[in-house]
Amino acid sequence: MSDFGNPLKKFELVFLGEQSVGKTSLITRFMYDSFDNTYQATIGIDFLSKTMYLEDRTVRLQMWDTA
């Protein structure tokens, strides 16, 4: 939740690029602090959201993982 004086800031990040370059791996590492060596192609688009608290702000990142 955000404080009354500091509204929630929302940002959308869209990961674009050729297949098999590591878009999903970057997102997985950021979201879950893990890495999986096995390759599994993204079908269509995946969407993940993470709320972070930076100094005196609440930030919500919406990440779009494209195929």
C-alpha cells in the first residue's frame, strides 16, 4: 500500500528481443532471485507484477515477457 502523501508509482516494462536471448531469465532472476538452466520458450506473452519499496516510495513494476 502507498502512503497518503506518496502515491503509488506504476511502471510498465516490455521485454523485446530475438528468441532464446534471455528475456525470461532476466525477469525470473529479478522476480524470484533464481536462475534455471533449462530452456522453455515463452508462448505468446507472460505478465508479472512486483511491488517494491524504494526509500520513501512504493513502486509497482509490471513486466511483459514477449515470445
